Amino acid sequence: MDLSFLALLLCPLMFIIMFFIMKGMHSNKSHSEHPTDTADLQKNMSKLMEQNEKLSKEIESMKRYR
């Protein structure tokens, strides 16, 4: 008994199921979250820039002592 036709039927069916799953994942996010996300990202970015500056200075001071 050849069951290869089941694979042909299963592929489009899985595609449709995955489409609705992915659509549901994206519809849960509201647009009002974006400004707070942006503000959080900007805060994190400024902290990272400060850390980067401190580490750069530390690296330079370590190079001078060699």
C-alpha cells in the first residue's frame, strides 16, 4: 500500500496550521507596548554605552602599563 499521497496532503495542512499559529502569536501584542519598549531600549542603550566607555578606558590604561 502506497502512502505517499498522505505526505502530499499533510504538507499543505501543516502549512495552514502553522500560519494560524504564527498569526495568533503576533496578534497578542498591542501597539501601545511599542513606546515603552522604545524607552526601555534607549535606557539599556545608554547604560551599555557607559559601560563600553568605562571598559575602553580600562583597556587603554592596561595597555599603557605594559
